[in-house]
Amino acid sequence: MPDEPSAIPLADVLRAANQLVSAGLIEDCALGGALAAIYYTEPFTTCDADIIFIASDKTLSAGVPAIYSHLQSKGWRVEREHLIIKHFPVQFLAASGLTEEAVREAKPIEYEGVPAKVFRPEYIIAIAASVGRHKDLARIEQLLEQAKIDKPLLDDILHRYNLKLPTK
């Protein structure tokens, strides 16, 4: 993902996520999903950004109402499960298990001057293997072909979470 402006307001999304951490509404977060994969591969089309967060509020709602309220006060609007910024949908998803580990182990980056974290490719692959949709299987293949993968780390994650890569 080159550090150049794009139609996706990613810097605004990352800045908002950092503000949620600063406000104490979430403990930590990282970019996950398709945009995280694009960081390591050739670009492909995606319809939203996924910010995976570790909740400060450990209740069942994981603080989601407070996150939505905070971002709406900053001009974001809600459409179904997404928050919208500059016409671009963003999902804030509470982490647990594998995704919480992925947030904690995420790679620190800077995008358009905004500090952030992005899931490491090994975690993107493991999460995709756990979900198993057609697009996830394609993402696994693309990452294995295009990204530098730490094979021992990937094998360890897959083993600890009892996951297997798809076979062709």
C-alpha cells in the first residue's frame, strides 16, 4: 500500500482509530481485512475498511455504542453495520482469540503521516483460513504468492488455533 493519497480516506480512518485509543474507548487496534492484505500484495477492490480493536470495555457490547457515539460526534454517520467517513464504509470489530493476538502482534506503520498498525500477513492468512469464504481462500493464495511470509510463525499460529491451509 503506497504512502500516497487515494480515494479511500485511510489516513482519516487511522487517525480516528488513534483518537479512540487516546480517549480510552479502546485499548488497541489494527487495520485488518482486505486493506491489511493490500499492504502486502498487489491492490484489489474492497468495499470497506476493517479496524479490529481490543475493547477497553469488557462487557458484551465491547464498548461499540460508545465508539459509534464518539465517531458520530466527529461527523461520521452510520449505515447498517458501518460507520461512514467521506463516503467510505468502515467496520469496527471487537477482537477476541486469534484476532486479539493479531492486533497485539500487528506491524507498526505510518500512513500519510499517521501512525498505525496493520495485521502481519501470517495472521491475515490464519484468519482467512478460519473464515474460509471463497474470497478468503483467494486472499490466502495471493498472500502466499506475493508477500514475504514467516513460515515458522504461520505454522505456529495455524497449529495453536487448530487451523489448516486449504489444499488445491
